[in-house]
Amino acid sequence: MNNKIEILSPGKNCRKSKRIIFRIREYLKQQRIEADIIIVNDLKEMQKHKTWILPTVIINGKIVARGYKPAEDKILKNLNK
């Protein structure tokens, strides 16, 4: 199945967002899991998710973390295997 991870970010130069994306990519590579990671910084798109804490991590349509990298078990739990 195809996994989709969205990162709601204030901008492409946000250091916190970059760290979260890097750590999630490394974890997925380590676990040999494929997922599309999409950075969302469009205001209208962000408003669909009802959160103002950024960066926010959304895995397959479910918010799993606001302002921090989600725990590895939480990432796995929300991915389609």
C-alpha cells in the first residue's frame, strides 16, 4: 500500500521542519518502508487540518504529532504495511 506523510510547515527553510523530515526519512529507510513525504506550506491547505502548531506531521490523513517528531512506534502504527 502507498503511505502518505504530510508535514505542515511554515516554509521550506524552517529548521525544525527539516530536522523532522530528515529523521522520518532515515527511520523509513532503516525500516525499508516506502512513503511519499509532502511538505505543505499553503495556508488554505493547512486550514483543512485544524491545527496552528507547526510543524505538524500527518500520516495517511491522521495527525500524529504537532511541533515535534512523532515516536517511532507511532509512525509504524499509522503506516500501511
